[in-house]
Amino acid sequence: MPKLLYHTGACSLAPHVALEWIGAPYEEQNVEFGSAELLAANPSGAVPALIEDDGWILTQCGAILHYLARKHPEAGLGGAPDIRGQAELERWSSFLTGDLHPAFFPIFMPQRYTTGAAPADREAAQEAGRKLVRRKLKLLDDHLAGRDWILDSRSIIDAYAFPMIRWAAKLLPEGTGPWANVQALHDRIAADPAVQRVLAREAGE
């Protein structure tokens, strides 16, 4: 069966959720960044990594999610099958990969975004990241008005957004309260028993 390498709190939560929604057998392993097992699967040292039965390894969160949706069409997580439905899937996947996820980088790693060594320099980089996250959340919030899911039905895109919404709730002083539609999406996903199983597993419960 396939095996998912993940790290608690990372974006690897997204394929972990998707695998649980799919319901097919899989294994999972919590790995530390820089560990020998992770580096053997992905020399960049990033999670997630999906190892198939025959040893084939797929990395990059978005690629893994798309692969899982196509491998398990019966799960209905791949968006509408028509050309525009697939374009919407790609659009929001690109938004999460290229816009929302990178907006957190200055918050997580401010030292990479300033040449200054003073604490104030790093705080300025983090505040720039927070402002960018807020702008991207506003775009997502506007899109979600009147919707239960990012696409027309539950999909890998909702699983992809879930860890990022959790980051925002933790890292923004105001949490995600100002974006009611985003918060509602989070609560809808978090209430799912399958997601609760994943969260408990990643928490070591």
C-alpha cells in the first residue's frame, strides 16, 4: 500500500486528509526534517512524500493531491470533469501553491527576507508576511461567499487549504475571525470524523 511521509503541522496534512477521505488502505509515518528517511525519499528534505508499492516516489503537495484524485476517481475529490471544472481545480491549486502558501514564508523564516540582524528587522519581515496572508485570505473569503467548498463540491483543494487556514489561525494576531467564510470552511472540514482521526494521529493521540 502507499506510504505517506508527513510532519505534524506541515502542509503534508493536506494529502493525509485526502487519503483518509479516499478510504483506501495506506500507511503514514511522521518524519523529522533532515531525517535520513525523509532525505532518502526527497533530497530537498521537504514533506510530503508519497511512496508507492513499487518504490516510485512522488513529492510536492499539489502534485500528490492531484495524483490521488486521479488515482481514485471514485472518491469524487478531483472537481468537475469538464474542461472548465478542471481549469478551476488548477486555478485554485495554483493559488494555494503560488500565492497563499508562500505568503507564510516570511512569517516562518523571516531571516531569509532581510539582511538586517536586529529583531526589528525580522519583525518587519514577519509583518510583511502577515499583511500578504491577509490579502490572500480576503480573496479566498470573497470566493467562498455562498459556497460550502472552494469548488462545487468537496475536493482535494479544500484539503489543501485546510493546513494553511490553521496556520493563519495560529500566526495572525486576529486569527481567522475577520474572514467568516474561510473560518466556516475550516470548521466544516475540522468537524469531519475522518479529519478528526488524522488530526489525532498527527498529534500522537
